[in-house]
Amino acid sequence: NAGVTQTPKFQVLKTGQSMTLQCAQDMNHNSMYWYRQDPGMGLRLIYYSASEGTTDKGEVPNGYNVSRLNKREFSLRLESAAPSQTSVYFCASLRRQGLDTEAFFGQGTRLTVV
Amino acid sequence: GESVGLHLPTLSVQEGDNSIINCAYSNSASDYFIWYKQESGKGPQFIIDIRSNMDKRQGQRVTVLLNKTVKHLSLQIAATQPGDSAVYFCAENGGGFKTIFGAGTRLFVKA
């Protein structure tokens, strides 16, 4: 049971470089999310996709773009990385069963922008 | 704006004692609350949730209490074990697909 898989686990970028963080889930969940976590802080929502074919901005979308490639995959792109984007990025998918919901998180991608 | 915060950034307890982690929220429209556990180097893991029409919900060794009057919820861990050492986040959802996380409380369990 893979759950939510993120790649890469670690990445160092130079300011201005671009990259795409990959996320895939094998639980057939409709909703997927990208969060960033900074030291000593909670998770902040960057973008989410309620279902295949839709994406919406979260709390901190500036500097990022997303693509919901299919039901399984939800990627996060940094077009021109900035040091302020140094963070740990988590992808999550959401299971909804009636009124119950549960989020499943990936292991995280630790990104450093120098 | 909406916010979810925690009263205590760190909590240190003796193994075997009970732990209580507190959380305050500001959005009175939130109707669903979740506690997550995050171990070092890992993603958050769901522990327990509660809906606003409940005051208390129990799981295995964990209990969540919700006080809507003062917009406060707590996570109680019975007989705390070294494996419980982690950062605990409360999160709220006011409907839709957005979940707002608090800053987290680090729990240290002393052997």
C-alpha cells in the first residue's frame, strides 16, 4: 500500500531555477492538496484540487502553479524559485466517506533555494 | 482572518502520565476538527476527529474534547508512551475543501 508518494525527497535549487514536485496517490481519492511547512509553523495550504480537472488557490499560492494531471497525480511547479520558498512541501489526498474525512500525507519534499 | 492556534508550544510529560494538548480556534463557523501527529521527518498522520455537534470523542488512548462556547479543543493522551513523542497539530475545517492547521505543539515524553 503506497498511499501518497512524493518525489523528490530532497532538492536544492538556485534562485530563479524552476522545478516540479510530483505527487501520486493510489487510493482513488478525489481531492488532493499541496501544503508547505516552515520551521515551527503549521501547514499552510498552497493549492488544492477538489476533483480531477479542477484546481483552486489556498492560503499561499503566489509563486506556484499546479496541475491535476489525472485522478492519481497532482504536481506543484515553481517557475522561478526564491529563497522564501525554502520549506518542506507536503502533498495530501482526502478520503471522504459520508461525513467522515481523513487526510493522508506524503513523506514530504525538503526544498532549499539558495 | 481565520486562525487556529495552540496555547503551549512544547509539553514535557513523564512516561505513563496523561498528556493534554490544547488548541484554540477563531472561526465559529468551523464544524469539523482534526488532530494530527507528526513524527520527525514524516508527514502528518491522522489521529482523531470530532464534529461540532459533539463534545467528546474517544479513540484508542486518545480523547478529543470540544468546547464550542470558548472555541477550544483538546487532545488527551492516556498513559503517554515514548512513541507518542511528536508534534501535534489541530486543524479545522469550515466546510468545503480547505483545512486550516495550527502551529503545533511538541510533546516530549521522558522515560
